[in-house]
Amino acid sequence: MSYLIPILATLVIVAPVTWVLAVAHRKKTYESKIGSAEEKSREIIDEALKTAETKKREALLEAKEESIRTKNELDRETKERRAELQRYERRVLSKEENLDKKSETLERRETSLTAREENLTKKLAEAEELRGKQLEELERISGMTTEQAKEYLLRMVEEDVKHDAARKVKELEARAKEEANKKAKEYIVTAIQRCAADHVAETTVSVVQLPSDEMKGRIIGREGRNIRTLETLTGVELIIDDTPEAVVLSGFDPVRREVARIALERLIVDGRIHPARIEEMVEKAQKEVEASMREEGEAAVLEVGVHGIHPELVKLLGKMKFRTSYGQNALKHSIEVAQLAGLLAAEIGVDVRLAKRAGLLHDIGKSIDHEVEGSHVKLGVDLCRKYKESAVVVNSVESHHGEVEPESLIACIVQAADTISAARPGARRETLEAYTNRMKQLEEITDSFKGVDKSFAIQAGREVRIMVIPEQVSDDDMVLMARDIAKKIEETMTYPGEIRVNVIRESRVTATAK
């Protein structure tokens, strides 16, 4: 235990000394570390200052270089602008010099022109004065005034022009006829020769033969009831007069007249004539006529060789069997036009079937023109459009009388075929009054021209011969007069075919030997 005391005392003494030494050593160590850190910081600051100074000098150098480069570019652009301005200035100066020169030239020309104008005015005055003297001298020499000389010259020029015009007209007509007539006549003659059709003259009355005159009383009936019933049901007038063994049926509607004829003939054969029987027979006759119309239409379509026509149009074609125009049967005329159109189309080289179709339907409006208001052309166009016919057929129907312009060669062919069929000799007939009026109108037109002595319409109005006064109408005037008369006839008259105009001028010189 005693040996522990010195140890403890030693420890008590050593421990503070050790602590003091440790604190002193630590402080010295810290001071040395702090000194080293301060030294490093000063070195870093110095290095940073050096780097900043270097960067600063570099930046200043770059700025100076950029400034020098920018200044050089500005100097170069300034020099270029100055050079360009100098070029513009030189061009402007050059133009001003040119303008000054042109202005001086124009002034000189203006001065020269003014002088020339004054000189020309003087010369014109002298020429006018000289012309007046010449005219006076010419008037004195010729014995005519200026107005008389003008009239003489105009008359001479007019005669020369008239002569040249007449000669030119003759040449053109001769050339046209030489080139066109040969082919046209060949086509038309070939078509006419190859087409033959029978025509039966129809009138507005039908005659029913009776077995005896006693039948007239039975047809009239008690107090006229039978004849009234028949007239009411058919719309046809019965004329019972002194004609032996015959009854006349009068009416403008040929279909109704045919129904009345069939019904009356059957009543006569049956012998039982009373209102109920008349009504029955009229009804049967109507059905028979409708069936007949359809059959006739189908026969016409088959004869022409056209297919695909609407059944209603076929029926209306058959109805045209009972329709006449100037005595020409409308259905036969349509068939003939279709055949002629087909022949002409074959000669020319166009669609034959379409030409036949257009020719067959060209007068289809005549089948209903007794029932519906309007011309047969307009009615025909409406029917064709209603039953979906082609535009060529519609235009052919619309233009076959020249009311509108033909739009195809087939329409022109139908026009020609219609004229051939209607204008051929014997195809149609006129009433005496219409014939005489047409002849009179033709002669009045020709007599209205100056220099005409006499005129004569001959050959049923197909030719007019005009005698002119030789002293008033020259040979050249005749050519122009014939054309003027033909043109006026075309404008003022309606006629089938064509009318030939012949102008005749005769000069006679008589001398007597004594």
C-alpha cells in the first residue's frame, strides 16, 4: 500500500505537465497549420490576380482587334458607296447632257416644221387657186358645170359597177350550179326513181251506199231520233238529200268520219236501227278504228324498217292514215319521206336508220292537230320529246319547215325529202280559190318592179315570165332584177317546190327600103 502512494504522487505531478505539454504542442501544430493555410491563400490570390490580369490584357487585345476590323469594314463600305454614288452622278450628268441635246434637236425640228407648214399652207393656197382656174378652164372647154360632170362620172361608175356585179353574179351562179346541181340532181333523181308510193285522194266527206231509198227513213227514225243519236255519238253530220241510194257523212275529223261510216254500214247490214243499237255499233266501230290505227302504224314502221318507236307514237302514225294535206294522205306522205330520206342518207353516207326514223316522224304532229291547239311542227316536237326520241329526230321535226335552223345533215335530208314528196307532180292539189290567189299574187309581185312591161305566171305557178321595157332595163339589170324578184317571192309567198323566174328583154330595130 505504501508503494502506491509515490506512484500516485508521480501521476498527480505528471498528468498536469503532460496536459500542458499536449496543449502547447497542439497549439503549435494549429499555428503552423494556420500559417501554412494563410500562405496558400496568399499564393492562390496572387495566382488569381495574375490570371485576371492576363485575361484582361487578352480581352483588351481582342476588343482592339474587333474595333480595328469593324473600322476597316466601314471604311471599305464607305469607299464602295462613294464609288457607286460617283457612278450614278456620272450617269445622271450624261443623261442630262443627252436630254439637252435632244431638246435642242426638237427645237430645231419644230422650227423647221413650222417653216414647212407655212410653206405648205402657201402651196395649198396656190394649188387651190390653180385648181379653181383649171376647173373653170375645164368647164369652159367641156361645156359642163362641175355638178354635171360629177353626175356624168357617177353614172358611168354606176354602170361599170352594175356590169361588174351582174357579171360576178352570173359567174358565181354558174359555178355554184355546175358544182352543186350535178350531185344534188343525181342524189334526188336516184332517190325518186327508187321510191314508189300509191296515193289516194281523201276529202272531208264520205259516202255510204244504201240498198234502197227506204233505208233513209229508217236512218232518220221517228222524229229524227236515230240520226240525232248517230250525229251526237260520232260528231259527224249526216246529209240525207235527193241523192239516190246514198248518205253523205260530213266532218273535218277523218277518224270520227270513219267511225260513223263503219257504224252506219253495219247498222244497214244489221237492219235494226234504234238508239241503243246505234250506241253499240258506234262503240264497236271506235274499237275497230283504234285497232286499225295501231295496225296501220305497225305496218308503216315495218315497211320503213324502223324499230323501237314508242307504242303511242306507232298508234298516232296509224291515225295519220285518216289525215290528208292538200289531198295527200299524211301517213303515205310520211312513209314516202322516210324512204326518200333513207335513200338520200345512203347516197351521202350518213345513218340510214336514223334518217328514216326522222322522216317517218317528221309530220307526227298532224295526228293530233285537230284536237290540240298549236302547229303540227310544235305538236310533233312535243310528242317526240315526250316519248324520248333523240335530239337529231327532234331537230329534224322542228326544222323541216325552216322555222328553226337544222343542226345536222339528217335534218337537211328530211327537209329535202319532205319537199320532194310534197312538190312532185300529182302529190297535192289546191282549191281553185287558193290556186287563183297564188297566181294573182305572183304576178302582182313581178309587176311591182320598175321596168316590167308584162308578167305571166305559167305551169300552175311554177314559172313566171317577165317582159321588161328594153329602154329602161339593160342586160346587166336583168340579172339583178331576176335575183331581186326571186328573193321577194321567197320572202312573201308560201308555195311547194320552186318557182323559176325568167326575165325577157327584146330589142327590135326596123328599117324600110324604098
